[in-house]
Amino acid sequence: MNKSELVDSVAAEAKLTKAQAGEAIDATINAIQNALKAGQQVNLVGFGSFMVTERAARTGRNPRTGEEINIPAAQLPKFKPGKGLKDAVTVVAPAPAPAPVAAAKPAAVRKPAAPATPAPTPAPAAAAPADAKKVIKKKK
């Protein structure tokens, strides 16, 4: 969803014109930005919290040359979602049903195992015709 789609959604939800909804969204964003610039935290109960975090200075490496570089300290905005937003977004899968447990049969009721069947014997080879030119001799 981009900003214009957000404006359309807010306008429809709050029964405002698109211009009024756009001004309300811009005012909300500006208020959050100004509070963060002043070092304040913005808490929207059920939605989340906006805050500024400090990132310490550190040394890094230029991946192309391998040269060490200094990365300065910075202040960065951070958003921590609240319980209401987490619950609205999280899809909870239903718990799987427990598998039915088969009761053990008493020994007297069990059927005996089937006897092993012997392997089938191969069929005898067909005899060569009498008028064949080669006679096949069996080895003894």
C-alpha cells in the first residue's frame, strides 16, 4: 500500500474527503517526526512505539579495496510493534488433532502369522526341435 492508497482508505473509513484525509496523514507523520527529532518517544497503544536509538561508531572495511574506514555514530528511528498490531498480523495455525491411539489387542485374539510360501519353481525349458542343426549337449 502506498501513500495515495492509504489516503483513499482513510477517507473511506473516516468519511472524509481525500484532501482532508491526506492532510490528516501528513499532520500525523509530521507530528511523529517532530517528536522523534526532539528525542521523545511516540507510543500508540495497541499499535506500537516510535523511538530514536543510538548506534555507536565503529570501524568497517571497504569490500572493494579492503581498506579500513570509520563509520560514525548515528541516531536512527526505530519502530516496535504493539500487542494489538502483532495479534492482528499473526496468523495462528490450528493445533493439529492428536492421532488416535490404537489399543493393543490381547494375545488370545491376535491372528497367527501366515506361513511363508515357498518360492515358485522355474518352468522347464522347452526342448529343441528334433530337426535342429546343432544338438545341445548337457554337461554331466
